[in-house]
Amino acid sequence: MKYRVKFINIVLIIVFLFVAAGNVLATETEKDKTLTKIPVITPASIEYKLLGSLPSVPSNLPTYKVLPKDLKKVEKEGDAVANALAFDIQKANKKSLDESGNKVQSLMLTDNAGKRLEYFSTGAVFYRDSEFLSEKSADVLKSLNKDEAGAKDLFATLGDSFLKGNKLSIPGLERKGVSFARAQAYDVNSKTVVEDKVTGAAVGYGVIVNQKNNIRGWGPGAKATIYYGANKQVTGYYNALRNLAVKDNKVAIQTPDQVVKKYMSYQEPKTLIKSATGEVKTILIDKVELVYYLASGAELQEEVKPNYLIQGRFVGTDDNGNTIETKFEWLEDAVL
Amino acid sequence: MKKLLKSLALCVLFLFITVCFQATTYGYEAGWEAVDEYNGLAPDLSECVNEGTNFQDAIASYGGYMGWWTSYGFADDNAWEEDFKEEIFGGTDDYYADNVNLVLFSGHGNRNGFYFGTFNDDPQLYYSEAKWGDHQDGLDWIIIDACEVLQPGGVPNVWNRWGWPVFRGLHYILGYSSITYDVNTRGRDFIKYAMEYGETVREAWRDATIISEDGTTAAYLRADNAISDTYNDHLRGFGHTSPDPVSPTILWYFWWSTNG
């Protein structure tokens, strides 16, 4: 017995060593990443051009603090979104995440039909059912017997009514537009598109954060969207808008001229957009606008401050020497 | 008797170590490559590498218990185009992108491909250089978090750029048909929805794009054949995963706005 046990040990050690050796051999096939071939490029001096006029702005603006949402209260008492969607919070399965990625708490509620309602401590809320942006859904335009323009008008009206009727509208909320989700199927053998349909509509809203000076919110958190299916039913709803209260009533801000000078002083092109630009030779500034940046509903943002949004085009050359223009956007702090 | 128990305990310990070692090595693999510093080839970005590390952290947090792990993560000068390129074109995707289940690229892109900051072996992964899923246990899903890679129209259109023959067992290309912004949360949110909440791959990408953007158009391209069912794909271990659509007969392209 004594020897048998020892034999088992030896076998297990051999198995372990075999696996370990296999892994060492496997990792040896990886390349040496220190042999990187870094291009040697002397940065060309960039020519900046300001097109159009700069906006007139107030000399000071308020900043806002974000009032967090109490998820325990939502779980206990429900809220207007759940009511609007006839979602029974009490009967739903609940899953809480203490930290949904970035110091944000979330509460995911799932009902027996698979509908999901997700609340974030930022104030964002996200609802979706099984028809939400699905390629399997029925064709919206065919079901309604409408063209795109007619369907857009219909969904715009439905969206406005949904918000107003359920008291989900807030001051400063403005409809931005209606868009469609589209599915296409391509037959590989015949090389033809065999199905093409509109499977959902989205009515999108933005927000004017500071109504006195008509300054809008900008960023992933500056939106509320209602999604509709072929039967005009709400299939999804996402509202990232935070509950804000004035933090500092008068904060001095920079002039647009100061900010544009700062942007033009950069030796390299600055952008928030992940577009391949080629080598940038000229930067055309089309528009400078005062905005309030609103972060994603899943991101912690304790304070909302004014920023300058600089928009324009990079003019460069591609690999073949052709001139290409790509859109850029950049944010600069507006607070002095 | 005491010696016997001691030996048995030792056996169990060895077995446990071996199983753990195997789980972390042969479980479900992910990889990421991200570029913030373009060395003058394109404007620098600031959040792509953070997106990669957040993606990796989320996999460890939400998928580690299921055997998911990140076998490589390459940033800036260590992110190479050839890691995504097919061998016959001089690439080494069999060791990297096509040797894992899920891969994330974050950086610049356009309708023809996505971009790197070095010449290993060139800065652009052009669509015609990609064949994914053909390696044994090859790539199932790729997230190309870059602008306009899945833009539908133009010549050639999305089918002829990223459709067949790129799909050689690959289930999905998840990306954007419009521009997209430099944020560090999207990969992490995708993993959270796919792993923590068990959403399908297409649902997790849909939700991650809606939360992280305003006004852009996200998209995916997926392949299917008579025996596959990629529409209902979950990340491996988190629900039904379709067999690989090795020779796809149909490609589905779906796109949606992240606001109205």
C-alpha cells in the first residue's frame, strides 16, 4: 500500500511536469516584442485655420453637482421608468453590482419574460426587451405601411407622448431625431443581399443643461433614447441624464479666443475621434461651442463643468498621396 | 493510516494544482491590442490602452471562474499589425489574434482596416489581409473598436471587404459603421454584459455601444451556415455557443444608432 501511494504521487508529478513543459514550449513560440520597428517621422508643422466666427459667451457660468440615485430606494419603492414600462420590480430577479466597473453601483432587474431594467447610481436607467434592436424582429416599415419619413414622424410623436405621459420629460430635454436599425442578409453563394429590413426605430433626445444661456450637454451621458418595434411598442429605453443641482453659481470661464489659441499651440493634432487621418498637414476649425460634458451613465462623474467643444477637419494625405479630410472633435476645459 | 491520509492529501493537492494550471492555460482565451501612441503616423489617442486593461480586468473579474483568461495584451509599440495578419501575407495571426477566442483592437480605423503605430510589418491591417477562424481553435469574436471599419456602402461594400473570405470560422466582427470616440469603458462593459449578465454576444455589444456613445452608429457582421446558430452565440461558458461557421453560407449585417 505504501509503495502504491508513492507510485500515484510519482504519476501525478509526471503529469504536472508534462503539462508545465507543454506550456513552456508553447510560450517559446511567441515573438520578441522588443524588436519594434518605430517609424522615424519628423513632425511637419501644422497649419491651423479658423473658419467662421467665435461665439459670444458669458463671462461666468454655474457648475453642477450630480445627485446620485439611491438604488435601494428604487428596489423598495419603484420609480417612474418602471411604472411607464409596466415593469414589476417586486417580482423581478435582482442582481446588484457594488462597483459596475468604475465606482458606480448598478441594479439589474430581470423579469420572467426576460425583460431587463438596469439602474445605475449615476441616475442612468436602461430597459430592453427581447425585441430590442434585434435582426429577427419584423420589418417596421412594412408593418406600418409607411415610408421612412412617415415612420419618423409617427415615432417622434410617440416618443414625445411617452415621455410627457409618463412624466419622464425634464426641463431642457429636446428631441434630436429619429433613426432606424437595419438588418441585411447576404447570400455568400449568389453574392446578393437576400433580406433587407428596418427592425427598429430610435427616438433620440439631448438636453440643454443651462437654459438661461442655452448651453447643451455633450458626451455619452447627454442623451435619452426610446426604441420602438414593428408594433409601435417600446422595446428599449435608455436615459443617461443625471439629476443635477447647482454647485457653484458663478465660475469664471475662458474666452473662446483663449481656448482656440491653446488648441492651435499643440504641435500634434488632437482629437477624440478614432479615425485614421493620414499625415495631418492642415487643421480647419469649423466651430467652437460652449457645452457641458456629460460622461457615460456607467461612469462616475461628481461634477459637471463647462467645456469648449472644438470641431473641424484634419486635412492630410493617405498612403497613396491623396488628400483626405477627416472630422475631428476636441474638448478643452472652459473654467479659468 | 495516518501516512495513507497524508499521501492522499498530497495527491489531491497535486491534482488541484494540475487542474488549476490547465484551466488557466487551456481555458477560454482572450487578447487585446491597443494604440494610443502613433509615432506621427496618426494623431495620438489617450484611452485605448486603458480600454485594453479594463477589458482584461473585466475578464478576470467576471470570467476567471469559468476558465477565461487574457493570454496577451499589447499596447502602443508592442501592438503589431502582423499579429492580425494571415500567415500567407507575412502575418503571424496563428500565434495571436487567431489563437484566442476573443480579441479586442482599440485604435484608429477606417473602412479599409485598422491602424498601428509601428512597421511590424506595416501600420495598416487591410481587410484583404485578414482570414480569421481558420486556425485550430481559432478566433470566434473580434471587437474592432475603431472608426468606420464596418461602413456599409461604397466600393467595395462591407460584404466584399469584411465578409467572405475573412470569415473562416469567425462568428462575429463587432465594430462601428460610423466614427467612434476614444473611451476606455466599452470593452469592459461588453465583458460585463456578456459574462456577468449572460447576454448574447450581439446583445452585449449593442448594450456596451449604447452606454458609451451618443449619436454614432454601431454595427456587427456575423456568419452562419446550415449547422451554426451564431445569432444566439454566448461567450464560451456563459450559455449556448454555436459551432464555428467554417464555410458560411450567409452573412448578416446589422447596424443601429446609439441615439436617434
